[in-house]
Amino acid sequence: MGADNPPDQTDAPSSVAEVIAEAWHSNFALSLGREDAAFLAGIHAYLLDAPEPGLGEETLRRVFAPVYELAQSGADSEAQRATLTIGRLRGQGILLRTDFGGLASEGEFILSPLGLALAKSMEKERELTKRNLSFLLMHMRTVLADVLRAAPNADSTQEWESQVVWPLRDIVVELIRMVDQRQRGLDAAHKVLRKEITELVDSEWADAIDSCIAMIRRVDRTLRELNEVLSEHVEHLDRQLFDLALYGAKHPELPVLLDRTRNQLLRLQSWGARRYEEWHGYYRNVQVFIRDVVQTDPSNLLRSRLTEQIRQFHARPYGLLGVCPEPFLHLRDVSRPAPSAPLMVPDELLVHGTVTDYAEPPPDKIELAVVALVARLKEEGEIAIVDAVRDVAPGFSDSALFRLLMRATPVLLRHGMTTQWVFEQTWSKLSERLHAQSLDLLARDRAGDPAATQLPAPSDERAQQ
């Protein structure tokens, strides 16, 4: 330890990126097989009742014997397999040798913090209950109450560290970690329970309804109780942390520690609310499945036959043929009434009672132009539409000319017929932005003249197309 770093300071990384970089450059990798995991669980179970913190190599080999009997794979002997497994655990930092001995002597071993965490994660009795949750949270409240009483009188740095910082950083955070670990254990247990419910329904079908509902309701009740306990205690703990934050001005490291503790407590509370809602949704889905599937097919015949058909689809493909239903026959046509618009009458008309001046609406210039084009076709017997439009609408805008062509062409075609091939029509310029194909029409009253109605033969180029 250097002189520049006092013993009460830590060099913990301050950001996620620094933690990732530190883990990456440490070259740490973990590969734990089924045989290694079973051996690790056996070592931890032995140490729970052992008076010594470590165990010798001979004891390790005795613990490995049941693992070798269960594995029964490979041609290696039990001693060889035990040596290889111990070497793998040591190489990954799960087992630590504590006697500083050499290769010629048997060693003494203990579980590293990593090995202890892995072994504890495989314990079954790690579920969260109302009793142990209340105990852990009440212990946190007691520790924080002691910290609040000691904070005003902690004058020296050593008193502040021992009476405020260390209880917060070690005791409270450790209690939160214990609650968090039990929450994860409860999640794993509920996952197993959902699998058991699915298997029970698949095997017993309608006979499993009552037992499945009972299991789901029991878990629902437990989660509701845990959520209530978390909401009550976390609210009180948050008030204690808020009171403790008043001393942050004198001690700059306190707000960071309080924020981290508060975030961990809020995570515990959020877990309770979310798990209760998720399990309640699972409960509703099970009820819907029982009502829509199980109770409609209590003998499980429909489900079994459908499952068998799906399994044999590749060998015996099938399809679904639907009958087209007849449309509904209405006895009368239904028409919606037109919405009525209020009529606004000026006061002058109401006073006089009669309309004095009647003004006709201005005529539609496009409609007048269409009438003039039809009259011109009937009078002259033939017409070139683009040239005629240019004559009757000299002051029209591009938009008005375009609308005139759209409205006049079908009207003129009802009174005349074309004498040209469509592909041979030329484009005529009406304005800088508007060009239209010229179309020559012959009045239909002249259709009796064969010379007038005979279409010219197409050109060689068009005939080849």
C-alpha cells in the first residue's frame, strides 16, 4: 500500500465503462459444466456443517465420489476425474489453496467469494417469504435509526466512518443484497411452478383445474403480501435516508452513498409491484384458457385430434374449405337521411315578406365553352377539338383549359366520331405548360356518308407494331 493512498479509501471504478474495462483486461472467463456445478454444490454443503473453514484434498476426493457415480461417463478413473475437476475449479478461481504447499503435498482448500456466490445461488431454501422479508427490512430500519442517532455526535472522521458510513455501506447494503437474492430465488421458483402447472394440465386436463387454481391463488396471495410489506417498509426507509441527507453538506461522500442505497430500495419495491401485476395477468390468462379451452372440450378429444393432425401434416396435408355465406337480403333499400342545413334568412326579407331583387348566379364559363363547342360541331359538321378550344377560350388559364378539355371531350364524343387513328394524333401547344393531342371529330349526322366515316389505313410503322 503506497503512502499516497490512505487505508480508508478505495479505488473502486466510478462508471459502468470503467467496470467493463477492468473486467475485460483481467482476462477472467468462467466455464462451469454440470459435473463441476454438482461438485461445487457438494463442497458448499460439506462446509456448512464443518468446524473448519477449509477442507483437505482427501476430503475433496470423498466429496467428488458421488459426482463420479452420477456421471459414469468417460474412461478416466475416479482419481483422475477428481484431479481434473479440482484443477478446473482452481484455474477459474472458484477454489483457493490456503496452505502455500507445493506439488508434492496435499493442500488445504477454501471456496473463493466467486465459488461461494455460485454455490449459494444453487441452494433451494432461498425463497422470499413474508416473515424473512419483514425481518430483513425491520433490521434495516433499526440500523438506520442507530445511524441517525449517531450522526449528530460523530465529530471526528473515525467516528463518522465507524458509526455512519460503514453501517450504511456494509450492513444496509448487505441486507438489501440478501432481499434481492431471495427475490431472484422466488422468481426461479415461480418459473418452475408455471412449468409444473403446464405439465399438470397436459397430463390430467380437466381434473387438474382445481389444483392449478389453488396453486396460482396461493402464489397470488403471497405476492400481494410481499408487495404490501415492501411498500410499507421502503417508504419508512426512504424517509430515514431523507433525514440522513441533511448531513451531506459536511460530508460530500454521503449523498452518493445515500443515492445508491435509495435506488436499490426502489428496485426492491418495484420488483414487488411488477411481479404482483405479472402474476395477476398470468392468473387471468389461465382462467381464460380454462373457460375457452378446457371447459369447452372437457374430454380433451378435440385438442388431441387437432394435435395429431398437426403432427401428421407433412404425411397427410389438409386444408380448410369455407362455404361462402349468402348475403343478407334487405326487405327495402335503406338510405340515410341527408343532413339538414339551417337556412339563414336576412332580417330585411322577414320584414318585407317578399324577395325584392333576384340575382341569378354567374354562368359557368367552362360550361358555356362546352355548349359553344357542341354547337360548332353541329353547325360545321366537323371539329378539331384543340383548335376549337383555342378559339372559344382565348383568355382561360392553364387550369381552366385543362378542365375544359376534360369536360368537353366526352360530350363531343357523344355527338361525333373520330376519323383518325389514335396513335397517329399529334400534340398541339395550348400554352407554355399545357400540350394536348389534337382530335378531329365528324358529326354523327354525317355518319351515313361512307367516305366521311372511312378510317385511313395505318402507316407501315404502326402496322408492324
